[in-house]
Amino acid sequence: MTRKDYVRYAKIFGLSLLVSVPLLIALDILISTHISQVVLVILNVALIIAGFVGAIFIAEKRAKHIAKKRQEFLEKQKQETQQTTQQPNIQQNNKKHKKKHK
């Protein structure tokens, strides 16, 4: 794995923690007296897994969005370079066809 992959997974893990930790704390405070410890642990694990899956989903959508924006930017840049290369050719053609008056 490359450094880029490690950074990507660290971001996904951080995002999943950012989503799931506040929910875990709130869930533990609210229902810890009403259910047994085993059920609470199972709910916490399920919430952590759901947070990780959600973070992966968000990261993939973000990567697709960035790729789409990059493609649009490259197309726009390509069109601009084509326009700039066509303009001097038009100006040169206009200069060739002008007649000089004496």
C-alpha cells in the first residue's frame, strides 16, 4: 500500500469516529440503565460498524465528485487552449487577405 492509501483509510477511520463516538456516548448514557451490558456492547459494535460503512460510502461519493470536477476542469482548460490556438490563425489569415493600398 502506498502512502496515499494509508492517508485515505486514516481519513475514513477519522470520519467514522467523528460520526459514531458522539452517538455511542449518547446511547450509553440514555439506555445503559435499561438494558444489560452484553446487549449494550452489541449495539455499540453495530453502531461502530455502521459508522465505518457510512464513512466509506461518503468517501467514495466525495472521490467521485472530485474526479468529476477534475474532468470538467481539464475539459474547460482544453477548450481554452484550443480557442487560444485558433485565434492567432484567424488573425494571420486576415492579414494575408488584406490588400495594401498605395
